[in-house]
Amino acid sequence: MHKVIKNHIVVLSLIIFLGTLLSACKSAEPKLDIDAQKTGFVLTAEVQASLTSAARPTATETPIPEPSATATVLPSNTPILLPTKTTEGTTPAIGVDRAQIIAQEPEDNTRVSPGETFTVTWTLENTGTSTWTTQYYIEHASGESLGAEGKVYVWLPVPLGTSLALTVNMVAPNTSGNKVSYWKMCNASGDAFYDFSVTITVEE
């Protein structure tokens, strides 16, 4: 009996010893620090982000060169010359006005019937030193007008040594005989510088 009790005591003591030993082993295990783990995770993430940023190539903006505007600066005392406006037909003739008839159609003393219409053409040469402008003209001066218009203008400029034909429409009078019509040539100012005439013979 005592031997059985003794065996139970030994077994119980062994169980208590083993339980104590196990408790001691459990208490010796390291305790996990949750805050330390969180801090470690944060540091690890920051290091990885830093390494990723360092490995990633940075985008470098290439500056676009602005076009250089070269301005021409004039000195303050440089005058600006504007084009001069010219008016056509207002330049007066320069030089001496002279003329000479080199041809006439019909010739003097040509016979015409009373009331007959005809034309007289004078070819005038510029023998002066001026240029005849389109403001020069011939006009009836005296004698028989023969139904001619008052003035016949030069229709293009006539320089020195050039000739121009001017034609006048006329009508023979109803009376017979020799009829003389006197004419003159005038410049742009209205000054006469050459006299000439035409003679016709009116016959029944």
C-alpha cells in the first residue's frame, strides 16, 4: 500500500516538474512587439520608395530657344523721305514753242461745190525746243470759219522733231469764190505761236 502511494507521489511530482518546466520554456519565448513591427514596415517602405525614385530616370525639359528678333534702329537724326506725289498733265512745257506745216490735204485752191462738206488735214512738225502736250491745240483765228469747230486739241505728246496730223471738218459756203480760213496754234497757256491757213475755191 505504501509502495503504491509512493509510486503515485513520484509520478505526481514528475508531472508537476514537467509542468513547471514547460511553463518556464513558454515564458522564455520572445514576446512580439507590434509597434516595432509597424515601424519596421514603414521604414522598409520608405527605403524601397527611395530606391525606386533613384532608379527611375528623371524627365528633363529641353528649353525651346526663342527666335531672336533683330531690329534695325535708325539714328534719331535720320530723315524719313516719303515718295513725292506727281500729278500727270500738270507739267508745263519747257523751251520755245515753234511749228511748221509740212503737208496739207486738200491743197490750197481746191475746188468745191457750195454747201459741200470736206475735211482739211494739216501735218504740223514741232520745230521748237518744247514738247507739245495734249493741252496744245489749233483754233480758227479769222476769215471764213467754213463751219469748223472752234478748237482741235493735240491728241498725243509731240516732242522736238516729231510731226502730228490734225484734221478739221468743214463745209463750203453757198457763195462762190475763193474762201480763206486763217488758223493758229496755241500752247497750254493759250498763247499763239504759229499761224497758218487754207484756201478753197467755191464754184457753181
